[in-house]
Amino acid sequence: MGYKPRTKIYNLDFAGTDHEGLQVSIRGLNTGQYMDLFEAKSEAEAGGETTRLLQIMASRLVAWNIEDDTDLPVPATLDGIKTLDLDLNLAIVNAWTTAMAGVSAPLEPSSSAGEPSLEASIPMEILSASPAG
């Protein structure tokens, strides 16, 4: 029996951003899809077409909590994506790519992530010469 890797689902949280309250669940990508996503993202950032980038995003969306102006849920589909501002879609793509890259949040200030560096405790001043004796 062989190993079947599970597709990871990323739960994107936009706390502390311009999109506070937005929650998006989106599947990860295999390596080929990841390469395609970055190629499409580069094209879009260079002022090119965004269709392929948004199609890739739509194919991986699981759910989100976006509502329209009438408080109805926006479907997590390509048609739903097309109703949103481009900057919101790009913010989702950026959060998704950051999550896939595995960039972890900074350590809490109270965290003791290890012992202090030994080099920091070595005195760096020049010692006076020993008296000849």
C-alpha cells in the first residue's frame, strides 16, 4: 500500500490588516500548480492579464465569509471572485502564497526561543598587558 499525501487546507486570517474579519479556506497546490500560480501572479503584477491567476484561486477555494452589499453570501467560485474588487482578490492570493511558503508568525515577546548567545556575553574591550614579573 502506498502513501497518499493529503491536500492541505489553509485557513487564512486577515486580523490586523485592511481586511479585518475576512476568513478564507483554500486548498494547497501541488508543485506544478504552485509554479503556475507564481507565473500567473508575476504576469498580473506586471500589468498583464489576471484571468489565469483568478482561475487558479477559484479552483482551490473551499469557503469564505464574504457577503455582498445586500448581506447575501458571495459564492466561493470564479463568478463570485469576479464580483469582488481586484485588490481584495490579490490580498487573498498574497496571504495564500505566504501561508504555502510556510512563513511563520514572529515569536511572542515572552517566548524563550533558546539560551542567550554566548558571543553576546564575551567582553570585547582590550585587556591591559600583564605586568612583567
